[in-house]
Amino acid sequence: MCDSYQYKLKTKIREVYGLDEFAAYKKAKEVRKLCTTHLLPNVVEWIEGRPLTDIYVDKYTIPMILTIWNNQDFLKALEVICELQLGNKDIAERRIWQMRR
């Protein structure tokens, strides 16, 4: 992720999650570490306010997880799908379905 998108990510996090400058910067760094190239298009789409495309990890996508949860917590959904991508299927699926409650 280039520096301009890192800045845009930090800005988007501040807007959506109401974090201060430092907390948003820290969260953006975490996302940068967590996010694989495979999921990067979803991060860019979220930053730009575009509809999220379906990028499958196992049988889930970020838009699908957000629909299951009936909310728009993109960063939490990204975290869960990255967990799934790392091979922690049981933990990730538990988190997907527990958030539904």
C-alpha cells in the first residue's frame, strides 16, 4: 500500500471510527500489516467509498460478513477474514457467527 493510501486509510478510519490522529495512525499501521495483497482491493474500495467486491477467502467475503453481522464494521470484518486466511478457520467462523448476536 503506497503512502497516499496509507494517509487516506488513516483519514477514513478517523472519519468512520471517530479516533484521534494517533489512534487512527496506529490502526492504519495494523491494517497495513494484516492486509494481504489478495484483500487489498477491498481496503481501497472502502477508503474510496465504493461498493466492496466479493473477494473470497474460503467461503466468505467481507461484504458477506458485514451482511451476516448486519453492520458496517469494515475493520473488524477485515480482521476476521484475515484470521480465516491465516488458516484459523474455527476461530474465524466462531467470530463471524458470534458477532451476529
